[in-house]
Amino acid sequence: MKELKIETILNVYDTLDELPKDVIALMAKASEARDKSYSPYSNFSVGTAILLENNEVVTGSNQENASYPSGLCAERTAIFYAGAQFPNVKIIRMAIIAGSKLKTTDQPIPPCGACRQSIAEYEVKQDSPIEIYYMGEVGKVVRSHSLANLLPLVFDNSVL
């Protein structure tokens, strides 16, 4: 038997003010997108902003449906739109802000598993890392230099 050790390195910032100005601006776009969330069932709203290599910014928010599986997370809303509108443009960075409408969310909220897999598809496709910043409504911000830190054993087209 062989043991496999997986190590993840994330950067944690105490506040938004510690981030570079361009990342702060992208986080602001994610916050604006969060305001457009349709989340009457979970009362949990998420906004995402994606910076593309051509300097376009694509945003998305979670969109719920009374038939729960029919909704879509903010990250997938944004990344699928980016893929549809800019199919050959690399994704440089994602900013994600999430929180409850019922209480203040002060812990960083990473992408869910389905979103991680969807982001992985684009990271593998473009053969370069996608930098991801995520946070709650307030407080600490986490930076991952690549989706691979959040989903180290990725399922991709190499196994098909």
C-alpha cells in the first residue's frame, strides 16, 4: 500500500481592505450580483464575478426554483454564461460573496461540490489555474490560487 498525502494552501485575509485594488473591485461586482439573487426558499444569496483574460467581467447570482433541483448556483450561472459568450477566453479569477438573508454570515463560504466540479472543467479546458476569492457578507476573505486546492482529486475528461 502507498499513502497519498494531499496538501492545500489557501491565503486568508482578515478584511477586504487587505486585497489588491483590482480584486476589491471584482468582489464589489460579486456583491452587486448577490443583490440580484432569487433565493426565496433558502434565504441564502450568493453573487459571483468572473474576470476573463480579455478584461470582461461576467457576473451571476443563485436562482432558485420551487422544484429545488431546477435552481442554479451563482458560480455555475456565471461560469456557464462566460463559457457560452466567450468560449475561447480564459478565466483569470472568480470572486464569490455569500450569505444568509436571516443573519449575518461572517465566515468564508466556498463553492459547493457541484460548482467546484464545474469550475474544474474550465480550469482543465484552459490548462491554467483559476484564482478564486470567497467570503461571507463580512469578515475574512479566502484566496485559492487554483480550483485544484478546493477539489484536489478532480474528475475530468482524461478518464473518459
